[in-house]
Amino acid sequence: MKVFVVEDVKALGVSLKRSIEGWGYSCTLVSDSDKVVKSIQREKPDVIFLDINLVDSDGLSTNGLNLIPKIKEYSDAPIVICTGCGDCNSLSIAKNLGVVDFIVKPINRDRVHMTLKKLEIDLRGKGYYTQYNKRAY
């Protein structure tokens, strides 16, 4: 299963990537919000972990929620939001955008692993991984 992590805090992103790979999954880390959509088009992930508070290549703050509609143009992969802010309004907006789960920072590795296992079972039960990607076929 291909996992895609969007996290602008490099140390956190690298740590999360190592954990995901340690559990036997393929993982791509993108830290620049400007590159998210193109990377998803290229990588065709099965699952996406998306930070809400991101920084672009110019150092400007970007709301990850604004990326979701753009991501969904190219991928039907389930999106899990990672956020340090438990703001109910943001979580409600994310849910309305089709996010399947939320993980509040600081990230609990067991929670990430459990979420991946749940999504893997769901994807396997449907008989595919890459069919979640609109551009995969």
C-alpha cells in the first residue's frame, strides 16, 4: 500500500515516514504545499495523510483544507487529516470535504498504525488499492 504524507515540519514528516515504512508500507513525504497535487498525480497513493497548517515554497502559510478539492480532482485516495489544532470548525469542514479520519498532534504512532491497518482492510475488502486513484487506469 502506498502512503503519502504531507507535512511541512521536516523532523515530524521524516519520523512519520520512517514509522510507516517500518510497518511495511511504501511512503512518500512532501513538505512543500506547492508540490502536493503534482506529486499525488505522479505517485498515485492509496492513502493520504495531510497536515492542515502548511507552508509553501515562499514561506507563506497554506491551509491544507484548501488542497483537498484539488487533490480529489486526481485521486480518490482516503485522506486523513493531521492537525495540532482540534478546532471543531476545521474538522467539520474537513469532514464535509470527504476526509475519512483525523489525527491530532502530537501524533500517536499507534493511532497512525491502527488507522493504516483499518484503511488497508477496507481497501483490500474492495479488492484493490490503486483503483482509488482516478488517473491510475
